[in-house]
Amino acid sequence: METHSVTSDGGPTSYYELVITNRKGEAISCQMSDIIRCTVGDNFSLGNVLKAARRMYEASQGRGKKDVTMTYDANKISYFAKEFAEI
């Protein structure tokens, strides 16, 4: 599998650009931030869980974030999920 690492400067990143297709086959372009607002009410901790999960998926497809490992993102998911559970 060919890999394409995305280098991030802290600003918008291409792996957070999504096209969602519904059951009718209708597609809409959106950002990961749109998904976060819709699914977890813009909650910081759960937003970080979703972003890390997205990076893990992209990495599994050969399009990961440069210098970020699956273990790093798995740890981040665990940390922020625990943080949310303690609220």
C-alpha cells in the first residue's frame, strides 16, 4: 500500500475534509468540525476522540498524519474518553 503522510501546520488539514453520502446517494462536503458539532455538541474531549479516530482511519488507508502513530492516537482516544467520563 502506498502511503501519503499529511504534514500539518496546526491549521486546516485535508484529512479533515469529508464527503458524506447518505442512503439515497446524495453527497455533501463538510469538515470534521461539522461532524463534531453534530455528533457531540462541540464537546472538546469527545471532539478529540473523533479527530484521533479519523486520523487512525486515514493512517490505515495510507494517508496518515506525518509523525503521528496509531499508538499515539489510540492513547489520545483513551485519555480524552476517560476525561469525558470524569466530567
